Amino acid sequence: MGRLRYDGTSDPILIEDKTLAHLKIVIATKLRRQESFMMTWRPVNGGEDQRATVWIHPAIPLQFGFDSAEPPAVDPHLIADMMKALNATGELVLDHLVAPR
């Protein structure tokens, strides 16, 4: 289970390595273009929040941590689908990508 650390103070968002690899590409693409957006997910670590949303912005620290040293295979079709959904709504919803524990 990989970790997306956002803003340097919040608890990490737990996401499987394969999904996190795809998410890294999508987020990096948007931030390279200086495009901010919302990202929403259902936390899997049993915390207080049943749904969480963060504003992804180029000025906010972001770190991707993977359990495996080997990069997972990336599916270009999944990346295209994620980008299409994000560009259509301005929000990246990870509900169908983050499996509950």
C-alpha cells in the first residue's frame, strides 16, 4: 500500500502502488500545466472522515511513497480515463480506484 503525503502535515492517503503510479502521472501532468483541482476519496485507514477532499495546488508539498522499489506497469487507457474525468468536472474522484481494506 503506497502513500500520498499532501501538505506535509496531514496523515498520508493510503493507495495501492499500481493506482498511485497512475495518480502520480495524472497529478504531475495537471501541476506541470499549473492547473489546480480537487481530489476526493474514501479513506481506507478507518479514520474519522468517511469521505475526504483536498485541493491539489502546485504550491502545496506533495510526496508519493511506494512499498515496492520496482515501478508498477502503467495502463495508458486508465490514465486517459482519469484525465478525461478530471478535465470534465475539475475533480478527481478516486472511489472506484481505492479499494477498502
